[in-house]
Amino acid sequence: MTTKEQAQGQIWSPGGIRYFDLADSVTGDIRRVFLWTPPGDVPEAGWPALWLLDGNAVIATAVDAMRAQAFWPMGTNLGWGALIAVGYPTDDAYDSFRRSWDLGPPPGRSYPPFREGGPEVCTGGGAEMARFLIEDARDFLVGHIRLDLENQSLFGHSFGGLFALWMMFTRPSAFRNIIAASPAITWEDSFLLAHLEGFDPSGAVPRVHLSAGEWEGERLAPFQEHGPEREARLAEKTRTRTIAAACEMAEKLTRKGCEVGYETYAQETHMSVLPVAVNRALHWAFALDRAALPLWPVPANDDGDVLEVALFKKGLHAS
């Protein structure tokens, strides 16, 4: 190492994450596909994999969490699996404009620009993203990794959580496990609930993990209590009902026969929850002993009180 290199420091990039800028076979749009493969021999069936939306924001967290835990399975209950994250050709954590389209299921709506003079923001392109994931990306990855297509998982946060649930309702065989953190269930007049009502799982019934941060409920985070946006934040909470909506989803999916987990992460907001949720996604996807994972209680009857009892036991309240 030269004296100049010592003075400037070195870039440390462990983990061996690769990425490919892949053109959509229909639209031509470029998305960035990140790939991390575990050490060791490929299992006979191929690698189980966790697919992560908002790939730029989460891939490094997922790889570091995997590297730190899967070496010690008896201490972590985490097995090895491949990580595939889909994002965009940018160094930023998010491309907010493109994710609005990609992760917003149809029919979608139009919204004002993010910034003055910018383009109109549109949602509703979820079908394009779904096809890209299960056709373009999977076909491309055949040349780089052998996957166990019966053991694939999908993780999304916020809009990504909404998209992951919509994928489960519309393409239930695409992913074995669905992990939806802080899902935007009430987005655009709760259109997702119409998909839920018509959802009839059969065959390989999806296994679903739902979660939200403690400060996505009725209360603000302590550092937000006296801020200038206090009233606007409280009004937004009333509209989004993130915790309550996720718990209601957990209850209804359990009644439909799905294996469902729900967790509220202590002292986390909508955005600070992300690293915690990524770590839990690894465990929901790659747990060696799935019986050790806590599940939403199976209802004993249809008396309508099951949700309230479950929320009470978890220290929550439906709103």
C-alpha cells in the first residue's frame, strides 16, 4: 500500500455482491439485479432464495446479517440461502419515482411531481414488475445460480410490502414465503382488501410474515411529539392504520389457512424499522426449525373476538 493510499483509506466491500443492469424484455427499462450466493456446495435442489424489493437500500444489510449468523446455525436458527435484490441503476438508496410505478399494483393513480417541474408520479405498474421478477430476472439468473424454485421468498417494505401481498393474491405460486414489513395496506382506498376477500389459497399455501414498527400505531415516536409536523403525522396515522391493518390481515389470512406470523418491532418508525425487518425476513425465509417461529393464533371459532384477544396478548389495540 502506498503512502497516498494509507492517507486516503481504502474502500471495503466484503461479501461478494454482484449486480447486473438488466433490461425489461417488454418495456426496455433498466433495473439493477443484485446477487449474493452463499459459500459451500449448492444443495441438490438448488439454493433457496430471498428476493428483496428496494434492492439498493437493503442488499448490504441482508448480506451482512446472513454472513454474521448463518455460520452459527445452532445459535441463530438461520440456514444458508441466496439473496436476490431488485433495484435501479443508481447509487442512491431509492429511486422514488420509478418505485412508485413498479411497486404500485394496478389500477394505480396519478400524483403531483415529487419536485417542482418534475414529472407526474404514477402508480399501477406492478404487473410489469411482477413479470420482470418471475420471468426476466429468473431467466437471466439461470446462467449464474441454480435456484430451488419451490423455495423462493419475497420481501418488501412499505410500498414493497403492499406489492408483495398483491403478488401473493394474484400469483400465489410465484413465492413460497411472503414477508411484508409495514405494508401500505390502506393505500389508494384499501383496494388490496378486494384481492384478499377473493383469495382462495390451495396447493402450496403461502407462509406470510407481517410486521410494523411500534411508532406506526397511534402514538408518535418521542422525538416527533413536539415537532412542527406533529398534527400532520397524527392525521396520517389515522389514515394509514399500519399496525391495525397488518394485524387484521394476519387474522384473515390465518382464517384462510395460511401460516402467518406478525411482529411489532419496539421503538421503530416506518423507516427505522427496515434493518430489523430485513433480518427477520432472512429468518422467515431460511429458518432451520420453522416450528420455532411464533405464529398468529389459529381462531377457535368465528365469534369475532379472536382478533381483539390476539391484539390484547400482544399489547396492541385495533383502531
